[in-house]
Amino acid sequence: MAKVYTHMTMSLDGYIADPEDGIGELFGWYSAGDVIVPSAGGRWSFQLDANSAEMLREMLAGAGALVCGRRLFDLTNGWDDNHPIGAPVVVVTHNAPEDTTKWPRTTFVNGVAEGIAAAGEIADGKDVTIASADIARQALDLGLVDEVCVSLVPVLLGRGIPYFTNLASAPHRFDDPVIIQGQRATHLRYRVRRAGDLTGHL
């Protein structure tokens, strides 16, 4: 069944990047093994341990659309319209670029709910993944996220960009995690509990 999920690599103290958007301390698990997993289209490749490779293959195969914010889009130049997951991108922004024709596989929308809805249509029965922390926070508050995924890395950054902060509708509750032990990262997948969901209770 298709789902909306957010996946980030995170330090033990809750950061997905350092204050300068650096990820060098976090993304070592993408090259910590001997199993090669190419990105969609083969533009990049990752060298993972077997467990992480299986997880990443599943994510790549299931991805139908990706949602991000304008900040991440600008930092990556829109991945040159070819995101590693191979799926079209939806950018949530109030200020779309003037020449959007540079990114024919990218859709620009004004709001988070609109972005998730547009991504769901584009995904056509496959998963929607959220790639920006701020969009993930807003989508979680709106009740639009089915699963929160964390690749937890054994490092303390001390400061930086947090995965979740300033949640308006907290607390958010999750089921116990599915745990995948990898090299240089422990992958955790939490199903989000909806209001009235008694899963796990007597």
C-alpha cells in the first residue's frame, strides 16, 4: 500500500546537517559497505552494507514522487531535474523560479497540503517521500505523514539543522520501530499513529 513518509539521516542529538548545511559527518553510511546500489538512472552509486542496501533498494523501487522545500531545491540546483530516487519532484514554495521550464520534471506549489496532494497524483499509486525537514514538520502537524524514517548515525554534532522542531500539534505518537542495523547507521521506521488508533494497546 502506498504511503507518505519522511526519511532523514540524523545525528544522535537530532541534527540532519551542521549549521552550514554540511552533511559530511552524517552520510558515511552511504559508502560503508561493499554492496553497490546505483541511483535511479545510474548517475550516482552507493556502496552499502547488505542491510542498508536492501532498505535503499526498497525506497528507490517504491518512490513515485518526492516533496521538498525551496531551500533544498536551491542548494541542489533541483538535482538538475534528475533526483537520485528517479521520481518527479514537487517543490513547496511561495516563490517559484522565473524559468520553471529548466526543470520539466519538477512541479512548484504554494502549500504543504497542496504539495502532498500533487505528489500523490504524480506518484500514481507509489510512495511519496518528503526530503525537507521543515516540510516534514508541517506535513506531520497536518496529519499527512504515514511513516517517519530515521537513519541514526553515531555522531553528536552539537548544533545544526534539526529534523523536527517547533511542532505545532505535538505530541505525535508512533508505533514501535522497525529496526534495520547497518554499518555506520541504524535505520528506524516508525508508523505514525492517528487519533483514536489503539494499535499496541489492550
